[in-house]
Amino acid sequence: MKRSIAVVLLVAMVVAACGSDPEAATTTTTHPELPERPELAVDQMVAALMLGDVDAIRRLTSDRQLAIIVALEGGGTEELAAMLDLGVPVEVAENFWLSFIEGFPDLVGESIEDMEFRTSIPQRVREIEFVSYPVAFGTASAGTEWFVRSTEYGWQVDLLATFGGPFASALESLVKRTTDPAVVNMLKGEVPSVEAAYRRQVERGNSERVKNALEGLLDLLSG
């Protein structure tokens, strides 16, 4: 079965292009029903990306994690605090995901539907179930993975576990600059996602730099 993966370089490009409007309308955080199985979360995410359905993408991902990634653009801890309080503005989320979809073919050199996930790899991190899916382009490994995690509402695509490696240094800097206790506690709550990504980097052994960056971030968040 062919599925899609949010490729790290594409996400980095989208983050650099993202902006936020503090006056933009926000989306209220709710708890819609999520897929009952991890592979369904992957399939639904792919379908949403192919259709450009931002509402479905937001349902399948964590708005809190999206806020963290968006905040990395300008390193804005105040911006992050505002998004945690009010939600990620609709315009910001749409700009992020639609830019992602539009830039995918040119940057990656493949269409979303032409990418494949290989055999799923389950792991349990701090009482949370994760499943990762290595990505391939035909017979060639892409060297990246997409993570989903179990929640009380079902399975959700985990953006930080998926993209945390390349962003680990920037995330570490963001954590060090943050003084708002609510933001600090929220960031510490993402430890399982960072640890899931770190464990897979150790197992795969394909990037010492990414492994060390994740380890540093994990130590900071766990301290």
C-alpha cells in the first residue's frame, strides 16, 4: 500500500515560510474521534494531504505540536504562549499545511501518492504506545519515518516525533529561552514524543548528529 510521509526538508521549508497574525481567527480545541488503528491514522492523513483538507489534517494532528513548530520560525516564546492559550490561528494553520502540500512535489521530486511506508515498528514510551513507519521511494529508503501515537481518543499523527530530529537544536534553544511556567510545563509534556524519536535514531544509527541533538533536548526537557 502506498502512503505519504511529511518529509523533513519540506517541513523545514514550510516553517521558514510560515507567519502568524495575532488578529486572525482561532480554532477552538476539541476532541474529535480519532482512528481506532495506527494505520488508519496514516491513511487518513495521506487522504487529507492529497485533498488539501486542512480541517482533517488538524483533526489528525496535535494543535499544540503545530504551535511549537510554528513558533520555531521566529523563536517566539510569547507567540507560542498565545497560541497555547487561544489556539493556532486558522490562517497560520492553512498557510503551513497548504504550503506543505504545494511544495511537496518540487522539493521531494515525488508525488505524495508515490511514497510508501514499510513495516510498522511499535514501541512503548512512558506508558504511551507509538508506531513508526519507515518511508521508502520504491525500493530506496528515504531515511525518515512517520510516527503515530495512541491517545484516549484514538491514534494521532505525532509531528514532534516525526520531525523532532532536525528541529531538536532549535527546540532546545526555545526551551532555554522560555520563562513562562505554563509553556515550560507544556514543553516538558512532549518528552514522550522526543524520546520515541530518540530511541529510533539510536536503533537506526543513521545520523549521529540528529541522535545527539535529540539526546540533548531530551535531557533538557527531563531535567
